[in-house]
Amino acid sequence: MRMQPLSPHLRKLCRQLGPDYETTIIDLEHVIRRDFGNGYDLEISGVNTSSLKRKATLYVWKDKKHIVEKVYRVSRDDIGSVADNLYQKYSSL
């Protein structure tokens, strides 16, 4: 299986989300990740594409082993606010 190269749109989205976010590779896919610093982290998947209409899936991981929450079909315009809401929910646990 061949991996897609890192798209300019993914890089731009990562910069827009801010310095707490980074690009990384998970399951042979370029994704955006944020470590909440307490065993939880966020993965933003499905946006390494040239299409700005492609919907993202956001995953909250516990200890990098278990997915504890999934949010499907998040539009590009809503990724930042959904990610912020998930951070607020899980950062104090």
C-alpha cells in the first residue's frame, strides 16, 4: 500500500489550528495530532487531500491505545471548534 504525500491543505490546516498541533503518520496516513498532556490526544484524519470539501473524522485516544470518542463528518470550517470542544472535555480528566 502506498501512502499519499503530505498535502499543502493539511499543512495549512495544521498551521491554522495553532502551535499545539503537529502532523504525523498514523496507520499509513498523514494526520494532524494534538497531545493533551494527560494521556489523551486528538487525531484529525481524512483531510490529507486536495479537496476542501472532504469531511474529517476526529478521534480522541487514551494512552495511544484506545479510542474513547469519535466525531464523524466534520467540515473543514468546523474542525477547529470541534477540536477545541474535545480539548475542553478531555484536558481536565
